[in-house]
Amino acid sequence: MARTEELIREVDQYSARNYNPLPVVIERGEGVWVFDVEGRKYLDMLSAYSALNQGHRHPKIIRALVEQAEKITLTSRAFHNETMGPFLHKLCAVTGYEKALPMNTGAEAVETALKAARKWGLVKKGVPENQGEIIVCENNFHGRTVTIVSFSSEEQYRYGFGPFTPGFVIVPFGDAAALEAAITPNTVAILAEPIQGEGGVLVPPQGYLAKMRELASQHHVLMMLDEIQTGLGRTGRLFAYQYEEAKPDVLILGKALGGGVYPVSAMLADSQVMDVFGPGDHGSTFGGNPLGAAVAKAALEVLLEEDLPGRAMELGSYFVEGLKAIDSPYVEEIRGKGLLIGVEVKKEHGSARPFCERLMAEGLLCKETHEQTIRFAPPLTITREEIDWALERIAKVLAPRETAE
């Protein structure tokens, strides 16, 4: 442990304390597995919040990274580069949108969508300038910028960071009636996650997204879905909205778009929305850079060639069945779709954090979310045998000792 403790002390000395990580220092990764600096092996059950859907260091994605790095890595959007066109072409073909605007992080892509919606409201819908409203959902998580935390309902995300950006209306997640009641003539967009990942893996009632699509069309409002965590195969479909065929006007992607090796995000829409941007309206030094574009194109190809959404559907069901078979006195509820699974711990047994610590001791790296929920979200390349390996160890932690033995 000496090396681990030394490295953690160094981080504690020089880093802001804005995270509370488990006491493990990861040195390398391969597929669904990671290894710490002491040589211990762990099954990655977080996938960097679904940024690693394709697994750690997927050979095809790493090859694209290395080959492009040997040519050119950055040009800025002041010039064209060779890889951005093929990447955006692929992305639009896969998603069914006419245009994509590449950025780097998820928060940047969300900010891009917010700007697009506000300008669309002004120039296309005729909402008076600076009066456009965007409806968002309680318990949301869309990023950490000042504007995004302005419409968070989580007090910790907001405390001390005001004054906040106006123009947002918060409604309960999954409540179609509340959503409808919140729409006014000044509403320009609805922004939501199809499943609230950071909120505790909360799945809305069936039909909620379809009703959102209906209301948006009826009231001439943009439906914008943040699929940064749920998209690109995680939930058993390429996109979570496809469970209801509720295609949004604006689709926001990130995380797994970079294949787990490079930050790439994008806002996707058809021309009637995207064309509100003119030269100089919006930009990013690194957005659409040659390295990121090459990596993201390879990441999309891996998702499709290996049918990772299909794997998530099949193995997610298998995983959930195995979790439900564990006779645990600690578990309140198991919920999710595909390989985005939340196990809620009963409050009388404390928070989920100690359970994650015990799982780490058994060789599984998980992360609690919203105090009570253990999130299980392994790379989509996981096998049935690896899930069985995990379930044995989860049972040791979640089942009473005599049952686990």
C-alpha cells in the first residue's frame, strides 16, 4: 500500500478537493479490467461514467489515435482538417440528423444546445429577445458550468456559485402533466435526460418521452435530449429515446463518443436549428480537431461493428436477473436499462458509499450516486462469464453473511 498511499497524499497536497475518490490508484487498463499500482486487478463497474462503453484501450480506437497523432493533432477551426468531415458524415449517418457541431466535453455540448435553442427561439419562433425560456427536469445533471448549475435542483452544485443565469423553468422528472403546464408562449425548448444517471439511475414512466415529443411538436418547442451518458449503446439501444421512438430535435452526445481515450462531444440537429449559427457565433479551439475526429469515427465504428447496444440489452437483462436473485436485506430497488443499472440501498442501512468500499475490496470498482444508489455500468464489451464473476462478489457484499457463504 505504500505506493498507493504516497500517490494519494501527493494528489491531496496539490489538487483541489473537488472529488472524493475511492482509495485506489489505477495504473493501466485492458478491456473491462483495470490494475492498480500494487498490481491488484479490478473489474471497472463505472466505465468513467459511460465514457468507456467500448472498454479500456480498444485496439481499433488506440490505433486510430496513434496513426492520427503521427500526422497532425490540432489545427483549430480556423482551417479545415482531413478527418473532421468523415467523422461528422459518419455521426450524422448513424444518428439520422443533417448536421453536427463538434465540441469536447459534455458540458460544452449542452451549452451549445442551450445557445442554439435560445437563438432559434428568437429568429425562428419569434420569442422576444432575452425572453426565451427552457424547461428542465428536477434532479437533472447536465454539467458543471455556471449556466448549467443555474438550473440544477441539487443545492451542493449551486451553493456559492451565483448569481445564476435566468430563463429556466424546473418541473418534476417523469411528470408529463407538469411539463405541459409549464409551457408558455416564451418556451423555446425542453431539455431532459431520457434516464437520469447522476440522479440515481431514475427511469421515467413508459410513454413520458413520447408525450414530451408530442408536446414539443404541438407547441413549436425544441425537444432536446442529453444522451451524454445514456447514448451510444449504454441502455440497450443506440440511444435511449429509441425505446419510445421519440426522436428529439436536438441530440447531445459526449463521453463514449471519444472511445474512452479522448474528449469528444457533439450537438446534433437538422438544418432548421443548426443554421441559426453563423461564422463567429460560437466556437471551440479544440472542437472537431483532427485527433478527436479520428478517434470518434473509430469509436462509432466499434459500437456498430461489435453491436455493443445489442450486447448491452442482452447482458444487462442477465445482470439484473442475477442481482435480483441475491436475497439482500439492504436493497430497496434495482432499476435501469441495458448496462446502466442502479441498486438503491435502504436508508436504514446507511449510504451506498460503504458498500462501494466493500465491493472495491472484492475487486469491483463502483461509485455511489445520490447517496443511496450503487451504479453498475461496466464497459459494454463485458462477457457473461465476467458478469458471473462480478455477481459472486456482489452477493458477498449485499447478501447476509450466511447466505453469501
